[in-house]
Amino acid sequence: MSTHTGDQLSSTSLPQLPLCLPLSLSLSVYLPLSLSLSLSTSLSLSLSTSLSLYLSLSLSLSVTMPVLVGLIVVLLGSAIGEKLFHRRDHSDIYPPSSRQAALITDPDTAEKFLFKYGFIKALTWEEHPTQSTDMLTDADVFIENIDSFVHEGASSSRSGSSGRTLESPEFVKALKEFQQVSGLPVTGLFDDATKVAMNKPRCGVPDKDEDLIETHSTLQDLNETTIYNDTTPVTLNHTETSNTTETETLISNRTDNETQAHPKPALRRKRHLVELVHKRRQKREVGEWGHMAFSKSILRWRLIGEGYSSQLSIDDQRYIFTLAFRMWSEVSPLEFVEDLHSPLEEIDIRLGFGTGRHLGCAQRFDGAGREFAHAWFLGDIHFDDDEHFTAPNTGNGISLLKVAVHEIGHVLGLPHIYRTGSIMQPSYRPQDTGFELDWMDRKAIQNLYGGCTGRFSTVFDWIRKEKTQYGEVVVRFNTYFMREGWYWLYENRNNRTRFGDPISVQVGWHGIPSSGVDAYVHVWTRKTDEVYFFKGTQYWRYDSENDQVFSRDPDGQRYPRLISEGFPGVPAPIDTAYYDRRDAHIYFFKGSKVYRFDVGANLLAAGSPKKITEQFPAVATGDHPVANLDAAYFSYSHNALFLLKGTSYWRVVGSRERRRRAWLPYNGVLPGREVDQQWFDICDVHTSSLKTARR
């Protein structure tokens, strides 16, 4: 059969015709085109599906052959004109998808559901293609391996009933387990409640995985709410020794030699994209629960070009994924950066949308209504574009942000967690308001990668007066941690930083140096309420009422000023400082010395300076920061003074504690602990995803 559809007609292609046609002559002309044409007093044109075309003409007058040929060419030209698209999304040509997921309606389909998600037989999912993977679609015009698409049919009755008279013990056991983890009455019966639970939109990752069972790890560890101690650090591959306090085991600091020196049971997963396996496995190791974990702290991701969604703009998709990665970065030592340039095989996490068989994946999406996404533990995340994904706070639909955060959790090594409030629940639960990672989800990821550590330039409680909606004046405070030009607001009552932090100092604190400060001092007495920031050899007075630096204060002083001018005798630059309300003195720290400054007399107190170890003696011999402090922070939440240096802190004995334990020295320094044991989730975020919002 000829494949040429646009060849010109030659003289040999037509029967020999006279140059002039007589009246009332019927003519049939064979043409190798799928077009049928008839003329009477008017012209009508219709397309047929046949492979040949006959032109029939009934004319009541003579027509010369050249005129006839010209008429045919004009009509054929109008029949094969260029197709026009009038809408940017081509929705005027391609109707919306009507693919819907098949419902779970009977024990047979329930059994397939339980098998797919690992309840009947624990799956090594990435090696197991689902039945739906091998289904044909109208788009399949040629199949190379027909054997993979041919399956023996089930021996069901002609009436459509499965003929099941007694459920197998294996099915009943799996059904009970599904009911238990889903919070349903455990009956072992396929009842209406179970049917509803199975038909809920959910993640496509199996709930039970053979690899996890092989390492003797149970989901119970993740689902119980009593396994975490608020004061115990969580680190990857943490080892306990009798004389060791805390071991720095952040993945980002590990080397290949260190990993080999402390071997762990290796989990190895296979992919159909064989050429990527070796490089990707080198990036991962096994976490404390036997789950796969990345072996580096900065991970690159990309929304692949062939996997864009048809429902949201590309900018919206990238923004949502950037936010989803940031939410995990805010609670772990991991940082994520979008990489648009490196070779695809070097990208750690690749995301894409597809329908049915998609993106070379071994799994097939089932259409709208149930499985909305799945993730591979080696770094790929796929979203079913048949689902109605929406941007945050844009109305009904499935929140792409929420689904993305869930799937990223899988890629990072977390399994499904059956606990109300967890983002890692397998079933999608819509929320009208914004969601965040709760305490247990944060601790789960930190059990794989450790907590967030790092030194701070200063820590302080900002106290200011505010008016309520009823006009009453109240005094409020918030705790702030600063580091390298960024700051976190810490919510003491919730034991975490504010969602969405850190934020740029330049944006949140108007007028102070954008790189941050060395110290914050609040001189607060019955007559005085003055806030100062110190940086280098200068200091600034801050107007808390108007939330900005004074250019000229009520006393006529201009800022910034030299420290030597406002605080004579204090050397600059300083390490840190704080105001002690007990004796109305500012304590300036520099090197191994501390300078007590009498605010009322505007001079150094008698006996200053002293060694820090003398002014603040150690309670336990040898356990003391000694010199070069990062911050001296009085906490109104704890009613205590803390000295911070590096990743450690030391609490100073307070007056109340001395009344209970009189043997403790005045200003005694208690044994040091890690900062991340006291203040949780103060985590860096990659600069590419840092926002600059108003505090």
C-alpha cells in the first residue's frame, strides 16, 4: 500500500476522457484519496473512511476538461487545509480525560487491592509490575512483546459472579490487618466501611514492603507516639557508649571510609532504568530503622520537561515543589536545590506527571479517583495527571502540595505511617486550611538524618508593648535565633520554629546590619525601656513600637554610634552581651573576659573585667565554655540565662534554683548540652528556596 498521501495526479492516473463532456453525462473518476464528491445544482463535500475515492458528477451542461480539473483541485485544497488550534491548551481539539479508577466493589477486587499494597504478600514493589501495568490502550498500535500482555482469564461464572463461597485465611488475615491500620472495626469481613476505605484516594506506594521486613523493622516504631524523648537527640546511625554524650553523626559529614568502618545491612533496590542504579545507590545508605537514606545533605531535584502537568502552569508546579521540599528542609539537616542544567542521571530526585503508562515507569496509573501518585526510593516521584490537582488555597481538588510533601517523604526514606495527623498516612485527607509537618513526622525524618545543628550569632527575647483589639496595652515577647543574615522565630509553647522560617534579617528587622548582629541588649527598668543591637564597633538603638532602628532617638542621639562612645571602657568588637535585671548591669563578653557595665553610672563596675570562669564558675569541673561565646541569652520562657558556644549550651543557675539547692554557686554554670536538645528544628534552608516575607 502506498504511503504517499499528497502526490500530484498525473495524466496516467485518470481514464482517457474527451476534452468536452456532453450534456447529462454521468462520470465516475477513480482517485487514490479518501474523498467523495458529488455535484448537482449545488456542491456538497464529505469525507469517507475508505482507502479509495470515486468522484461522481451529474451535470446538465457541457464542461470542458480544464475547467473540471480546476474545480477538483479547488475542492481538494479546501479538504486538506491546515488544522487550526484556537486555545492555548488545545482543549478545543482534545477533550478532557475521562479515565476513572476502577472501584473496589467485591472480594475479588479487594483481594487485588490487598495484594497491590502488600497486605497479602509483602512486596519488593520496585521489582513488581502491577496487573494494570500490562493493560492495552487505544494508543497501542504495535506491541513488541505480546507475551507480557496476555494473561490467563479467571474462571468466573458467565453471570459475572466470582463464585467465591469461602474466603481464604490469607485474605481474611490481610483484610483484618488493613482494617486495623485504617482504624476500622476488625471483622475480617469485606463490609461497607472497608469498601469505602479501599476506595479513598491514596498514595500508590505499598503499605508493606519486603525490604523493610528483611531488616526486622516494623511500622509500629513509626506509628507509636511514645518512642521519642523531647530531650534526646535523634541522629542517623547513632551509637551509644558508656562515656559518650552525643556523637555528631550527620550524614553530610560522613565519608565513604567512615561508612565502611561501620557497616549496616544494605538494602538494594532494582530499577528498570538500569543505567541509573549504580550512581544512585552510591548516594544512599541504610538508616536506623533499615530504611534507605541519602548519604549527603544537599540534594538536587528537577521537574522533568516531558512530565509537566496539563492542569497547572509550569511556574505554579515549580513553586509548589519548591515549597514542598522546603517544608522537609525546615525540619531536617537536608537542603534541596532545583537543578535545571546537570545531566538527568545526576539529579537526585526527579518529578513528573503522567497518565496510564507513563515516563518509562514499571507501574501504571489507574485513572482519576484513587491512586494519585507514587514514589521510588531511589529518587523518582510520579503524579497521576488524571487527578484534579490544585495549588494551595485555590478551592476543591487534591492539594498538589500535600501530595508532593507525602511523596518526598517516601523518597527520603519514610514508609507509610498510620497515625492521625501524619502527612505519611497512605490515604489522602483533604484539609480546608494549610497543613504542616507535625511533631512526630519531624522526629521520624530526624531519626533518619539527625537533628539540625549549627552555631548562632545571637539569641534573644524581643519584648515590646502591644495594644489588643480592645485597646488594652499588653507586654509580649518572642524568641529569635540569628545566623548569617537569617533569623528564626522560635515558638516556645510549641517547641519548634515558626512555620516558614528562616527569613532574611534585612527584611524582618529594619535598619540593623543585613548580615546579622553580635548581640542584643534590652535595658528594662521602671524608668528605662531601651533596645540595642551591636555589630562590630557600632551599636544601634531600636524603636520597638515602630519596629525599626532609630535614626535619631528621643534624646537626640543619632545612630549608629561607636560602642566606645556609648559604653566607655567596653572593648569593641564584642562577642556577645546581655542585660541582667538583678543588678541592672550589662554583661559584655569578649574572649575569655566579661565586662560588667553599670547602666545608671554609665561606666564599668568595680572589679571589671573578670575571667568568665570566675564570674560564672563551673558546677562540674572542666565543663564550661571558658571563652569566645556566641551568645548570652536570658530566656523569659525558661526564666534562665543560657551561654551558647558552637552547637552546645550551658544553663546558668538561677536564684530560685539556688534557694532549693543552696550548695550551688552564684551564677554557676551547669553541665553543657547540645542546642538541638533544648531548641528544636532550627534548620538551614538552601538559599534558592529562602523566602523574604515580612515577620
